[in-house]
Amino acid sequence: MELRQLRYFVRVVELGSMGRAALDLDLVQSALSQQISRLEGELCTRLLQRTPRGVVPTEAGAAFFREAQLTLRHAAQAVRAAQQARLSGSVSVGLAPTTASVLGLPLMQAMQTRYPDVRLHMVESMSGHLATLLNARELDLAVLFDARLQTHPDAPGSRMWQVQPLLSEDLFLIAPRRDASPRPAGMSLAALGDEPLILPTGPHGLRSTLDAAFARAGVVPNVTLEVDSLAMLMAAVESGLGSTLQPRAAVGRFPDAEQRFVLVHIDDAHVSRVNLLCSLSEDELSPAALATRVVVRDTVKALVDNGDWPGTRLWHHEP
């Protein structure tokens, strides 16, 4: 027995007509009649008596009508109670600078809309630092990139984390626009042996992904500068000190990115950065943190589906 069947039955009795009730409920009359018949079948008794002027409840129907009205009132009261008892508390979320440039504001807006009484603490930092904060229980959840966590969630430094792949990002060679040398639309890592690169250091997720990819390609990268700040790294690239390898989100905070940089897609198969939603274990997360984890996933999906996070693929959409 379903609440909608009770609602249908009550409305039929109130209006005294199957046809009028169907119009009021925006249903086809045959569908409404079928639902009432199912209800009568489940109860093994006739609830309505058809007359030339419409329908009237039988004795059993009149008794059921009173209880159905009471049940519907209780259900409505339960909904109101749930809406009034809004989720509260605090939750801390860590995002790397590239991720924050795309996800940060939409996530804050989504949390404000869904859970206005939850106090959100956002932290932007390099992924290696976020992992340290997560292990120290100074964050509830973070989006990280270390590829080892994808298959080994119990890897060193990830004590009992919950790890959920979110999406993968294509990588691009990002060079200064002032560089006059022509660039193809795409290239492989093998062609980057002499390219002066500016990269983050080893403890951070993107660097571990790139080091593994270069090793598979049999290339020793020409890393001329290591910078653990996206703002400084992109400033160094724009000034002509070298190029970098990053997802497209790295230029997300540059409205005039096309005038500042040249982006060349890295064409190697399986060379991408996987965004992993990492959180403390289920028994350590508050209700607010559990709800925020759902909002993060929903917001990521909406950004990808709407084309607002270019160069990405949702994890479950990948072949």
C-alpha cells in the first residue's frame, strides 16, 4: 500500500466522482481506477460503490476513508518536521587550486542552498598538504589526485580513508602565448623531452601522476623549476620561464586565458589526472559531512554535464 493510493482514494471520496478526481489529480481516469482497484484488491474488500451520480464509499470504505485521512495528515506532519529540523553543524573541505577554480564557488553555492545552517570551512592548498590535513583530522574530506589511492586506498598516509573516484581530467602542455614557435593541437609525452617544464614537487598528486606517465613513455622530463603554488607557477609560465603540464582547470581563473597561454592536448592514452573524493571513515563523519560528500558529487556531475568543466569525464562514464 502506498501513500499515493491513499491520497487518490481520499480525493475520489471527497469529490464523489472518479472523473473529477482524475482531473484534479492530473491523472488519466483509467489509471486512477486501476489504482483504486489495486487498493481494494490488497484490502480484499470493496471500498467504493458506483452510482449513476458518481461513487460513494461503502461501509468499509467510509471507515477506511477516516483512517486514510489521518494517515495522510501524519505523513504531511512528518514532512514538515523533517524540513524544520534542518541539518546543522560544520564541515571542512579541502580543494587543490586547480579544482577550486572550477568547483569551489559552485560547491559553496550548492551548500548554501541545500544546507544553509551548515557552516562550511573551505581550504585551498596543494594536494600533498591536503592529504596531511586529512590525516590530521583537520579536514573532513578533500579532492586529491594521488593515483596510488585509486587502487590502494590503504596506501601509506591514507589511514582508513573512504576513496571515491569522481572524474578524470585530460592534461595539457600550457605554454606562454609569447612563445613564437608553432604548437600542434596535440602531442605526446615522448615529444616533450627537451621542453623546459615547471611542475609541482613530488609529494603532490599531479607530479606523481606525471612521473609515472613519463616513466611509461620512457622519457626523462626536463624539469627546470619546481613551484608548489599554482598562482606562482602560472606566473612563471606566462613570463616565459617554461611550460607546464596541467589540466585545463589550471587556467580557470584567467578570463583571457586564450590571450595569455597556448594549450596543447596531451594525446597519450591513459594520461590523465583522476580526481578522488577522499574522506575520513564513515564512523568519523558527522551528518553534515556525509551530506556535504553527496553535494560534492552532485555538483561535480552538474558541472561536467553542463560543459562547465571542460576536458573532463565523469568516472562512471568512462569506457
